[in-house]
Amino acid sequence: MRVRTPTDFGLMIRRARRARGLTQQQLARAAAVGRQWIVEIEAGKPRAELGMVLRTLATLDLSLTMHGEGIPEVRETGRPIEAMDLQAVLDAHRRTSR
């Protein structure tokens, strides 16, 4: 699914949550966020803390990939940017937030 708006992003999260048979409360608990935050992000909340977004995506076994010809590294090499290790990012975030 191509995500272009916060509403698209919220819809993607809702579909993934429902496909996994999770309630909003179960997802919130597993991602260490509040249920109200899940409600808001699924409704297309335009601003959200990146760490919370990444934890929620990881909980749903989703990844975030960016593409774009406007990125100098892509334009110069013709290759996409290397994939990011989301687990490493989350682990680093957990270490710094303790």
C-alpha cells in the first residue's frame, strides 16, 4: 500500500491490526503506547512521535521503506538506499529511553 497521507498511514495500521486479530487495547499494550494513541493514529493523526510509530509498526511486523528519485544518493548511484534494520533502531531507542 502506498502511504501518502496520515489517513493512509492510519488505515494501514488498522488493517494490519485487524488482520492479526488484535484489539486496539492489545496492540497498545504490546507496543507500549496508550490505547487512545492507537485510536488517534488509526484515525489519521497528523503528528506522532516517531519512536512510538516505529514500535507500533514493529509490533505489527510491518516495516517502513522510503523510495525517491529526489534523494541525492539514489539519483547519483541509481540504487535504492540500503534497507534499515528496524530492530537495531528500536533496540537503540530502548537503550536511550531508559
